[in-house]
Amino acid sequence: MQLTINGKPEELQADTIMDVLKHKDVDPHMVAVELNTQIVERDQLETTNVRAGDKIEFLFYMGGGA
């Protein structure tokens, strides 16, 4: 199915957000996920379904600064 992930169209077979994370090799503890402009709670990653045309953004936590 066609998804847009971090602004780039991708063809991917996935049923849930967790499937997408696994396919992209992203640790679910190191990222917040936005699905169609709505933040998905971490405990709902395995049960939130994705559909063709969905827009997914991964928001990575970064350390550092002064």
C-alpha cells in the first residue's frame, strides 16, 4: 500500500503502526509517531491500523544542547 512516511511516498505492506516501525527498523521507545496529524499513544502502536494514503511522521528524541 502507498503511505507517506516523513514526507516521502513509500510502498509498504503493513497493517499497524508497529508493522511500519519494524519495517523501518525504528525502536518504538525512541520515537513519537504522528498519524495523519494526530499523535498515536505508545500503548496503541500495535493496535492502530494504517490505510493506503495515510501520512506518518516519526518524531525522534534528540539529546544535547548547552
